[in-house]
Amino acid sequence: MAGIMIEEVLTPHQDQLKRYSQMGMDQEAKEYCKGILKGLYEYDRNSSGPFSEYAQDVPAEMFGWILDEWKKTNTKKAHHAEMREFIKKECSEWSKYK
């Protein structure tokens, strides 16, 4: 159930990311994606309590999934390189998902 709750919270953000991509707003989509990824990373690192214990793997799985979805719609090599650097710097423990 905890995983479903996290997915529900992320749905509006995923929808906005898709809208940016569909409108050809690649720069905005990239920055918005960074925000989602950083939020998931920070949630995983800083959340405590029983809820976070029930959904331990969900943030990392969503991180990888959202990044993959963004990569499918944004094919600019410079944006991909920038995203790799962002993840390396801001989400270093999850850089394996880049």
C-alpha cells in the first residue's frame, strides 16, 4: 500500500513531465525531471518512520523508471550528459541508475 501511495503522489508530476515533453519543451522537461529525481532521492535519504520502512525500494525504483521515461522523450545528447552530471553530483548514491 505504501508503494501505491508514493505512486499517487508522483502521478501529477509525471503528467507534467509528459506535457512538457509533448509540447517540445525539452529544457523544461529536463529541469522538472531533475526536481522529481532529487525529491525521490531526498525522500529516501531523509524520511523516517513506519511509512518509509514499508516502501523502502519504491523511491529508487521510481527514480530509475522516471529517468528512463525522460530519456525516451528527450534524445538530446547534451541533455543526457547534463542529467548524468546532475545525478552524479546531487544523487550520488543512485548514480547507477543514470
